[in-house]
Amino acid sequence: MSRAIALLFTLLSLRLAAYASPLELTYNGASLRLPADGARPMPTGVPGERGYSLGELFPPQLEAWSLDLRSAIGPETMAADDLGERLFDMYAVGTDRGWDLVIGTGQPGQPRRVAGVTAIALRGEPCPERTIEVWVSWEGVPELKAEIRRWAERAGVDAKVVDVPSIKSKLITVLRGGGKAPDLVMVQSDYLPDLQEAGALQPLDGLRLPASAVKGRQSFELSGRLLAAPFYCDTQLVFYSTGAIREAPRADWTLADMERLAKASGARVGAAWNAYSAYWFLPFVIGYGKESVVGPDGGMNVRHPAYGAALTYLRDSAARGFLTPMERDAMMAYFTSGKAAFILSGSYSIPEFKRLGIPFGVAPFPLVSVDGKRLAPMLDYKGFAVTRTTKSPVLARRLVQYLSSAGVQAAFCGPQGKLPADERAWSLLPADDPYQATIRASWEAGAAVPPDPVYGDFKNASWKLIRLYLGGSTTLGETIEALARIMGE
């Protein structure tokens, strides 16, 4: 499969080179080579167009002064105070008539196109920093390492990319111990309170980033500051065994429909998920009537009737034999062995199930009832943050911009079952992906994991209390009161 993909990639690159006339690139008067491969789909508004962002064609800039174009309409010079940062939102794309330069707006909308470009010359001051260390984690680490190294090779810098399973705790430990911290770290939204308290991160408010969904940007804003650039989102889905569930769930299905299908499947376990975790419990709270994860007053408002309704449903469904609460490893073992009809998991599981050859389908979270709300999938955003002690702050920001670009996000997210943070990248994902429609529908209905400290407090407090309640050791009232007391509500 990997060889077939590589061959297809080479053929597409050769096709681009064949129909596009030569493009002359110069930086401060010195000639640069157009990459022999690596052209990707670009968010130009024209389906199928491939090319490169200027940010990857030219060296990382400390500051850029002018961009000179030679095109079919004559010479043109562009100059702007933020020109060095805008290069990642400008795309040289091959067409059947040559090269066009597409200049993005930084927001969803129609970009400007300069047709028939034959030469692009940039003048500026290159970034003086020559080394960078990046910590990455979660799924797709090999692919992410390769992407960063590709950028580093083109940029002429030395990039050390390290797989760190628990980035938050290691970074805080390194900073407290006076050790050498990395320049760039991968984070999830609920890391931010602890990292902010430790003084670990530099705000990215002034950094020009491409368009990203509001849900993604808000996932990394804390105390009015943007602390990380959104990279991708995993959303929660219902996975079902197509060997046990022969009737694909409808988009408007309900919890009752899910239970009926599970019972008819004859599977040993009708449905399994980690019901003790706040991450999997809160979708039910919102489905049963709460408007948002964190209330307008900044609290979790655990006395809201939706908490009691959600807890009661989970306990009753477990008593009926529909739900079997399980932690991740047990749940995955039951599903992969065909013993569970349904599980709740994240879109990150799609590549693994495909690799294992498991017959499965995905469905959006069901409605609570025919006239009720939908359970709200939690949206788990990951992003990149620049550390406070970095020795390469400009280089780190340029790498953030590269990883934030639509072409890079689409190339990474498509095979990983993830949704790019840049909405313009969604149209660049493979059109024949059978899972993307459900992932996007789940995103629309979803609630992002908030960066608020109160979410972390709730997550830590609720785990044991929900386990005790579902196990029959406490009453509903005792559980709610204990939660309220711990949360100070």
C-alpha cells in the first residue's frame, strides 16, 4: 500500500511538472529550486489544484521586505509589515497554462489570483535560528515526525523531534528542575491551565494563522490569550460491528434505537464505553438539557437537572444489560474480538480498526429521544505551543505556521481519521473517505473540551463518584451533593 501511495504521489508530481511552465524563484538575488516533489492540494477555491505555499518555498523569515512578481499582466511588487508571516497564506499552484499565485485572505472567502506567474522574488532577513526541538505525542507520530523533518530540510535547519507520551507533566518537571525545555510542544486544550500556572508557554496572539474553526481557537484561549495554534480535532463517534449490526443507524436515531439494535445483535455486550470518565459522561449531560460544558458563570453547575438525568439513564441502562461500563483496553478487546455490538470511541480509532481489518461502521451520537437533544460529542483539539524558554522563538513560530497551513493539515489528518483545525483544509481531504461525513456531522453537534481549570477539577472529582454510583454504592442525591461540595458549588 505504501509503495502504491508513493507511486501515485510521484505521478501527480510529474503531472504537475509537465503542464506547468518553469517558475523562477529567487531569494535576496540567489536562485532557489522548486521542490521536485511534495506538491499538495491547496485551498485556492478550485478543486484539485496542487502546489506549494510560499512559506515552504522560501527560508523562514525574521522579516520580509518585498515580494516581486513577474506575470502575464506585468511586474508587481508587494510590501507589507507582516509580509514574512503572510507567506504561508500564499500559494504557487500549477495549472495547464503555467503557474498562478493565489493570495489568501487569512479568512474563509475568495482569495486573489495572479495568473501566469513566471518569477517570484523575495527580499528579507532570514531567521537566524538554526536548531529547533519539538515534542509530539498521540496518534500519527511517525507521520508527524516526517512532516516536520521535511520542513526542516527545506528550511535548512536542524530539527529534533521527540515522541513524549506525557508532554504536560514532563515539561513542567523540566522547567521546575531548570533543565533545557523544547522550543515547541504539542498540547491538548485541558493542559493549558497547568501550563499557564507553571509559566511554560508564550502567547501566540500576534501570530498570523490561517482560518480555523471558532471551536478550535477557543479551545486554546485562556484568560484572553491564545496559548496554542489549533492543529486537528478528534471527535467522539459510535462505532458498530457490521457483523452484529446489519441495519446501519440513521442520522436521527435515538438511544432507544441503539438499545434495540444492540439487543437484536445477539452480541455478548450490547454497548460499552468508559462511562466513568468525564470525557464520556458530559455528552449525556448536554444531551439531557445542559447548554454547555462550562456555564456562563464559569462553573460546572453540577446541580443542574441534566446531571441527575444522565446518571440515572446510565445506571438504568447498565441494569438492563445494554451498557457495560469498561475502560479503554477492555472495551477495545471486546470490540476487536466481535463480542461488543457498539462502543463509543474517538475518530482516532478509525485507522487502527482499518489496519486490523475489523468490519465496522461509524454513526453520530444518537438523540436522547425522538423530540430530544442529541448527545454532544466532545471535540478533543490538539495544537502546538511555543515554550517560554525557547532559544528559537521565531523559528518555532514559523514551524507553527507551516503546521497550521491547510495543505499540511489535510495531508496529516486524512489518513489519521482526524479533522483539520483549518476549515479550508476540509475540502482537501479525500472525497471517497467513507467516514468524513459522520466525523463532520459529529463536529457540528459537538462541544469542545474547554481549557478552563474548572473542567480539570470536575474530571478529577467525578471519576470515583460516578464509579461508586454506577456500582450501586451511593445514591443519586449523595453523588450530586458530593460533586457539588468538591466543586465548591
